[in-house]
Amino acid sequence: MKYLIRTFAAALTAFSAPALAQTYAITNGHLMVTGEAENPQEIVNGTIIVRDGRIIAVGENITVPENAEVFDAGGMPVTPGLF
């Protein structure tokens, strides 16, 4: 049983590591950037770049990296941390 658990844990680690090393771009999204709670910024047709599980860029004129997997939000709202 311990062997099975160790094998499963090793497989899970091996398959999850590449997912963390990817770059994603969410384009054409309606963004509400809340850097300051009293003065949120609305960005229409915005882009978010996520690399290694962290947001690295947010804005209107963001260049999408060539290796990024692109998701078109189609003008829909994109919110941080809400499912």
C-alpha cells in the first residue's frame, strides 16, 4: 500500500510540475483592477499574463509571449480569485 501511495505521489508531482512552468495569456477581457480599493481601474479589452502560476502583467497594450497558451475571454469579465 505504501508503494502505491508513493507511486501516486511521484506521478502527481511529475505531471503537475510542467503545468506550473507554463505561460498563459487571457486576452480580450473586461478587467477591474483594484490596486487601490477607493479608485479601481476598469480596463476593457485587457490582457493578463500568467507565468509559473503568478500574474506578471495586466493592461491594455500587453505583448503576449510567443510560448503562451492564449484564452480569449470574448469581452467577458475576468476577476481575480473568484470561481
